[in-house]
Amino acid sequence: MLYREAGQFKTTYAEDQQIFPIRQDRIAMALLLVVAFVVVPMIANQYWLAAILTPFLILALAALGLNILTGYAGQLSLGTAAFMAVGAFMTYNFVLRMPWLGIIPSLVLAGLCAAGVGIAFGLPSLRIKGFYLAVATLACQFFVLWVLQRVGWFSNHSTSGVITAQKIVILGYEFVSPASKYLFTLAVVAVMALAAKNLMRSQTGRAFMAVRDMDVAASVIGIRMMGTKLLAFGISSFYCGVAGALYAFCYLGTVEPEAFSLDLSFRVLFMIIIGGVGSILGSFLGAAFITLLPIILSVLSGAFSHVTGIEISYAVLSNFELIVFGGLIIFFLIVEPQGLARLWQITKEKLRLWPFPH
């Protein structure tokens, strides 16, 4: 009864085309933002802010970038972590060599550098697709990490190749505490998620989806394949680059190239598969699931050991976590290919019709 749109009339095109046309959705989103920006920093402890919520937001942004490319434009990529590495190391260098620039312009420029790398490795998408394109982007993963390890300029000639992220300073205020870093990350992610939502409703977003559904038909109706595909790679890599910079500056602090390994690329891919391919919400749901699952399994294993007296080793728990990941991916691919976002959409549709039968 609470989720009904009866009586909510749209008298202008602007009202009909707004992001959240249903009043309840607008209220829920406003409440969610208030809780995230105001309530969470007040009640959450340092562990939750630094070890759970901040990496969740960063991985959600990376998943959002991959979803723009794979979910909306239909171009497979296994080089997400490489684009994140470019963003992290270039932000470090911009802040190091041009300290007058500031952290926000450094993030933008690092994202543009990642976009340039993404466009360069997206060129094969003009000729190949599917599995072969995924292999081409996989080459980007190994090539970028090799360059970061071999060229000393990127790590300021550090013997170990490890960089230490500088402090985040905006208008004289230092973001040092976990709460301040969480709020900075949340602000960046919220703005970029809103931009992605609007982008997918624009002519560019519709061109992405047309290429995804049938590229031959999209070309026939006048959509330029070269420009559209490369733009998708550029925007996706920009999002991943900013996510990598936040990963280094707001989460890890000290970063080495191996932190952006192939395993991270697969984790981000699992997020959009479980959360929902081609969905902004699915990127956040998948990131939340992947982030919280190890904690849930750890709590359950502790409870199991307490009840039965059988101690479960960390190695067994880690392997069991991988088994659960694989099983869930198979489950969603078979039962609900559109992931958790589709389940949430079905729930909303049933609420709109309740108590009447569907």
C-alpha cells in the first residue's frame, strides 16, 4: 500500500523524464543519502568505515565503470584492475609533481589518462568481439602492470615499486580520519553514479544499448561504431581510473602494482554478474554482496565453531568463499541472468500491485 503511484500526475515532459518519477523513490533516495552522509559517520566505528564501507564504495564505482562498458555497451573487458592501476599511479604522480594542482583536478586528469589507455586497448573492439575482445583486454592487464613495475618514473624510482599515497587536502582541510575519507569517497561516488544514470538516459546511452543489442542494426540506423565503442571504453576506463585513485588514497594508502592484479578484475566482473549486468543499482548490490560475503562467512564459521567445537581454519574458509562465489555466479546465470537488481525490480512491481494478484 505504501508503494503506489496513484494520484501522482505528470503535467510536463520534465516531470515525466525525471530520474525518479515515483515520489516514493525520491523520498527513499533522499533518506538513503541522509543516512549515508550524516548517520553512518556518527554511528559507525573505524573498522566499518575504513575496512568495509570505503572499499565497498570504491569497488562499486569500479563495477559501475565496467557495467557501462559490458552491461550497457556490450563490450567484454578483463582489464578493469589495469585501468584502476593507471588511475592510482597517475594521481600519485600528479600530486607529487604538480602539488599546486589539487586532489580533485589530479583525480580528473588521472581518470583521463586511464581513459586514454582504455581507448588504446579498445581499438581491437572495432574488429573483434566476444571472447577474443576479452583476451585483448586481458593483454592490457599484464602490459600495464609490467610497465608500472619496469618504468621507475611511475613509482618515483622506488626500489620496491611501492608508492605511498599523499594526504588528501582540499581548501586547507586534510582528510585523515576514516570518517573523512569515507565522506570524500561517498561524495565522489554519488556524483559519478548520478552522472552515469543521466548518461544512460541520454542519446549516448541509447547508442551504447543499441550497439549492445545488435551492432549491425545500430550501424544501419546511423550509429557510428568506431566512435560509440571507443567512447564506451573511454568512459568506463575513466570511472575505473578514479576508482583506482580512491583505492590508493582513501583505502590502502601504500600501493604496489600487484595490488591491481587479475584477481581484482575478476572480482569486479563477479560484482556485475551477481548484482546485475546493465544496471546502475546492480553495481552497488554486487559490490555490497562481494564485500559482505567474507564477513558473513567468518561470522557463521565462528558460530559453527562455538556450537560444535570444530575449529575451521582460514584456508578452508577462504576456499569455501571461492566455492560460494562460483556457485552464486552459476546460479544467477541460470536462474536470473540480470542479477540482484532484477530481483529488486520484481519486488517493486509486486509491491505496486499488492494485494491484487500479478
